[in-house]
Amino acid sequence: MFEEYDDYRKQIREFGLKEFTDEVAAKYDRGEEYPDYLRKKSLSLGIVDMQNPAKILIAIEELCRIDAGLGISVTTPYFGAEVLMLFGNDKQKEFLNDVYSGKYVLGLGVTEASGGSDVAHIKTTATKKGDKYILNGSKMFITNGAIADYLVVLARTSDEDKPHHGLSTFLLNTKLNGFKANKLTGKLGVRATNTAELTFDNIELSSEDLIGEEGKGFYYIMTFFNISRIYVAAQGLGIAEGAFDKILEYVKANEIKDENTMFEIADVATRIEATKELTYNAASYLFKFEPRPQLTSMAKAYAGETAVYASEKAMEILGANSLEENVERIFRNAKIMEIWEGTSEVEKLVISRFILKGE
Ligand SMILES: Cc1cc2nc3c(=O)[nH]c(=O)nc-3n(C[C@H](O)[C@H](O)[C@H](O)COP(=O)(O)OP(=O)(O)OC[C@H]3O[C@@H](n4cnc5c(N)ncnc54)[C@H](O)[C@@H]3O)c2cc1C
């Protein structure tokens, strides 16, 4: 699947191998610094094309195979764009061109300190006042939070019996008065990505900042997750492939031939192959505008587990040698794959709900 992009795959891998050296990856991981020059370089070379979903998928996989911290950093400056693309007004859709060109960095703020899985019960409010909305509240663990020029934000606009009916999405300019971002440090993995806690203190939004219709925000965000989860599956797939590269390199260099290691190689390879089939299959439906959320959630949950499994096997097979930064970093980067964009448990709830509905 996606063989028509083989040349592109080669091109993006060459870019990653040239730019994501061990030295660069270690520097941005240790310093917990966002590599903005790599984002700009990848866009100026036209190597990351945010308007072609198949290319995004392949770029994420190949770049995360080399280093997930850097790979995710250069492929998420458009995070949240699909909400605007699908539900935004003409002006908001036009604004996306400035995101695709690299002029602006975008992010998406849904999660709050009280928990990320229970989206329906978020507490941030956008209260209507004349033709304005006044935004108050906070968001937690927001990717690009301290570097984004704009954020797609989910807030409560009314109290309804069914809490998810009272939510709306807004495009927030982070230069507005009342916006504060506090960069979070000390993350286990993906340390080159920027993560922040955000506070909104009486921020005045205009009615033009509303995305789509009031009260439809929950539906917009769930639609978005059914797209973005495929890209997280590609992150997990790339991390697992990167861990497997390290295993093969080590086993070949040291001429390891014991049966247990052979079984482990076969096991990791099989899980990677299954992840790839599942991810590409779910992606092919999505890219034809025939999304199958249960397949997407299967791909996301399985890719997360495969990333963790493969990176653990790399640590075990390489033994003490796995403490080299370029191996232990893979292990640290893998865990978030089971958490963000819906934990594995949440994905499994989605899968079983669809199955029980007979879809
Ligand atoms: C580095 C990083 C970057 C992130 N970037 C973003 C971002 O850009 N935008 C954004 O909005 N969020 C972002 N997040 C937040 C992320 O999406 C959440 O961490 C995730 O949704 C899980 O929420 P939580 O961590 O609050 O865990 P919780 O929701 O509190 O869950 C804790 C545990 O309870 C389980 N659980 C919860 N509910 C159920 C249930 N109903 N049934 C069974 N088990 C359940 C979960 O599976 C999990 O094991 C980021 C997080 C991190 C760490």
C-alpha cells in the first residue's frame, strides 16, 4: 500500500538521516528545546507537505523511525488544522495557507488538568457577551502550546443536560491579552516537542473566531481525533521500526544466533508488519473520505503497544549497550504513543462500541 509514494519515502528518509543525526537528536532531547530551524528547513525544501495526507503519514513514519522527538516536532506545526479545514469559515480556511507555508504554528487545546479522556466535562468557558465571547479557564499538556501563533480551543458555551452538547471550538490568537503559556519540562520522552500549560484570563474572542456552529465542538473534536489518530499510529509504527533497526544492527554486528533472540526478532517483525497493515488500511479508508473510526482506533492502540513492545525488546536484547542515548531515547519516546490522542483504554472502548453497534 502507498507504493506510489516510494520515491517520496526515500526522499524523506534521506532528509531525516542527514538532519536528525544522533548529535542533533541528543541536543534537543537533553535541552528540551523545539528545533524550529528543522521545521522551517523541511517546509522550505517542500519535504513536509501538510496538504497531502498520504505524504504526511509517510513523513511521520520515516522521521519517527529516525527520531520521534524531532520527527514529531517537524510534522505537528499544523496540529488542529483539520478542524478548520472541515468546519471553518472561508477566512479560517484561507488562514490555513499561512500554516502550511510555515508562517504560523498551530496547536489544539482540548485536555485540562482534570483529565484528558473525559472531553465532555471540560471546564473552560466561552461566555457570550454581545457579539463577543469571553474565554476563561486553562488547558494542560498542549503540544506547541508555548510556540503556537494560533490554537484551536474547545470551550463550554452553554450548560446542557448532555454536557457534550454545550461545547464549541474557537480559533484563538495567542497574542491576545489574557493568554499565558507555561512551558512544561521534565517529560519522559518526545522532549524536543513543545508542551505547555495554558491559562485564559478574560480573553475577548470575536464571533468570527467561532469555528463552525456553536454547540458542535465535541463532534468537531471527535471527527478530528478520528483523523489525527492515524498519524499517531504512524508515529508508533515509525518508533517500532526504529527500535527494530537497532535490534538488527546489534544482532548482526555481534553475530548473535541464539534461539531466544531469533524468536524475539520474529515476534517484533510480525507485530510491526501487523501494525503497518492495520495503519495503512485504516488510512486508505480515511483518505478516500470513508473513515472507519474502529479501524483507526485499532491502528492507534496497536501501534502504541507495538512501539512500547519493540522498544522494550531493543533494551533487553542490547542489554547494557541499550543505555546508549540513541537507544534509550527510543524507549522513552515510545510510552506517550499509548496515551495521547486517546489512551489505549479509550481506543478499546471506541472499538468495542462500534463492534457492538454492528459497524
Ligand atoms: C506530551 C503530551 C502532549 C500532549 N499534547 C496534547 C495536545 O496538543 N492537545 C491536547 O488537547 N492534549 C494533549 N495531551 C493530552 C493527552 O491527550 C492526554 O494525556 C490524554 O488524552 C489522556 O488524558 P489524561 O492524561 O488526563 O489521562 P486520564 O484521562 O486522566 O486517564 C487516566 C487513566 O484512566 C483511564 N481512563 C480514563 N477514562 C476511562 C474510561 N472511561 N474507561 C476506561 N479507562 C479510562 C485512561 O485510559 C488512563 O489509563 C498531551 C499529553 C502529553 C503527555
